[in-house]
Amino acid sequence: MKASLYLVLATLFWSGNFVVGQAAAASMMPLELTFWRWTLAAVPLLLLAHFVEKPDWRAVLRRWPALLLLSVLGMIGYTLLLYGALGYTSAMNASLITAANPALIVVMAVVLLGERTTRLGWLGICLGLLGVLLVLTRGDLARVFSLSINTGELMMTGAILVWGFYTIIGRRLDAPAISATAVQVVIAVMILAPFAVALNVRFPDTAAEGWSLAYIALFPSLGSYLLWNLALKTTPPGTAGNYLNLMVVFTAIITVMLGTPLSLVQIAGGLMVVAGVLLTGTRGKPSVTMEESGHSTARAVRSPAP
């Protein structure tokens, strides 16, 4: 029961990142949001890792080449694209596109790693892709061929592609999850710092910006990672992964509570994406050994989209 509560809260905080991030993107540059998010989260994440996981820091740091690549992809690339996208599209559309991430990762694993999936898995992938296309084109699928798709939604599609590479590479990383994340965050801050200085990145000077940044640094950056990893101590990774589908539900609820109605296209697309993800996660007779399958799933779920 406690683990389920942790997973629900973790996904709720990540859902809030879409809504709060959209509000913050109206007055702050993606670089400002990304730089301050990780700068404020770096030390608390290091402390969390140290006291929760008690890692061998020297062993973690010996993996610095992989951690550097993961930091550039997940902490810098994904986050910049996410906040850039939220300047052009709605939080709801961004969450719907993100919901297709599990299916995309399955496709990338098939193409890049030679893994296999079931027929139901392929049906789920196609259904999820159709749901995303429905959202991208606002119900007019012919827009795909005219390339008249919103800039923000294209950026969000790029963001989940980057996160797919992050997850595939992260599967091979043998390091405690929070510790590896903390080191990646520190690397991201070091890389972004010169750009922040050169572009005169400012600290939020309004109450709204300050509260937005406080939420982003505290809840999705710290709280979600801690709760998620605490839950994984007693919850199978595959079961935990299903909770990520709640992100679309929570984002929809928050959006409606803030007075923005959902369109029929968003509802239909969202249902198709979630159904597709559930089908993708359904296993028939596995084409790989159970050991390989379980290892891959564990790695994918330990690094959910921030």
C-alpha cells in the first residue's frame, strides 16, 4: 500500500512539471529553467543518494564517460526540448506525446539492440503511434504529409526520441539509480554554467517564477526520484512502469481544474496512447530469455522521464 502511494505521488509530481513548466516557459527561457532546475537540485540529490543508497562514489565516478553522455542526453537535451516545447504547445499535448515513450523505447530496443516483442506489442506500438499522430495533427491526419505540425509538438517528439536513447544507453549502466542521476545532474550544471554566464541567465525575479522554479526543483526533480526508487524496493519494475500511464490522467485532471477544457481529439488520442502502452507491456511467449527481459525492463523503469 505504501509503495503504491509512493508511485502515485511520483507520477503526480512529474505531471505537475508539465503544467508548471508551461506557465514558467511563458517568461523564462528553456536554458534558464534547465540551468536553475538542476543547480537547485544537485546538492539535495547528492545527499539523497548518499544517505538512501550509500553508494561507492569512486565506483560510480569510474563510469564518467557513460554518465557524461547520459547527462547530455537526459538532463540537458531532454529538459531543454521539454521546456522549449511547452512554450509552443499545451501541457496536455506534451504529456500525451510523452505517454508514447514506452512504446518508442520498445521500437528502439528492437532496432538498436535486436530485442523482440510480441504481436500484441506491435499492435500496441501502432495504436500508440496513431494516438500521438491524432494529437499532433488535431484529428486531421493529412497534416502529417503537409508537415503543418506545431513547433512545440515537433520539439516534444524530439524530446522523447532523445529520452529513448537515454533509456537504451542507461540500461547498460551498472550504478545505483539516484547516485547515477545525481552525478548526471552535477555534470549538466557544469556544462550549462558557461552558457548561463555568457547569456546572462538571471535568477527568477518575480514571485510566480520563483514558486514555479521551487516546485520544479523540489517535487519532480527530488521528490519523484526518491519516491520512485523507494517504491522499487518492494514493487516489481514492470508493475511500477504501469503507473507512468497516470501522468496523462493527472495532467488532464490538473488542466481541467485550471479551466482548460479537453478536446475530443485529445481524449481519443490519450486513450489510444494509454491502450497502446498497456498492449506493448503485455508479454506473450518471450523471444528473449526471462533474465534478459527482466534486466531490460528494470533499467527502463528505473529511469522514468523527469
